[in-house]
Amino acid sequence: MKKQSTWLWVLAGIIALALFGDEVLGLIGAVIGLIVSIGITGLVMIAVVLGAFALVVAVGGSIAVAMVVAAVALVAVLFSWLWPYLLLFGIIYLLVRKRPKAV
């Protein structure tokens, strides 16, 4: 009886592949294309956000707190290319600002 049910599953799989093979291969291609289009930087960004979310949930925070932390991590990673410029502008501002007179 087990041998016959195995053959039925194989037959059902072959029929499903014949009927829905294009859609399955299209879905696999779309997922691979999405990963390639995101690139390494995007995958690192997603990993950082997921890591922040998992850390907050593991420590005992609620899902809402974890979502906020993940959103802050996403914003920080998205604007990470701005930090050197912001630091440089901050240093320049400190050098050229009018210093208040000491009383």
C-alpha cells in the first residue's frame, strides 16, 4: 500500500509540474532576480534590520518595540552613506561658528 501511494505522489507531482511548471519556474526566477537586484548592500541592510528585530524580541521586548527598533536600524543603515558628510559638516560648523562671549 505504501509503494502505491508513493507512485501516486510522484504522478501528482509530474502532473502539477506539467500544469504549473511555468509559474513555479517564474516564481523561482523572480525571487532570484529580486535577490540579485537588491545586491550585497541590500542583503546586509536586511540582515541588520532582522538582527535588531530578533535581538529585541529575544531580550524580552514586545513586537511593537522590536518594530520601532527595526525601523530605526533601517533608517540608520539607509542613511549610513550620509554619516561622514554629517560629521564633516558638524566639525566645520564647530570651527566657524561665532563663539559666545564668556561672562
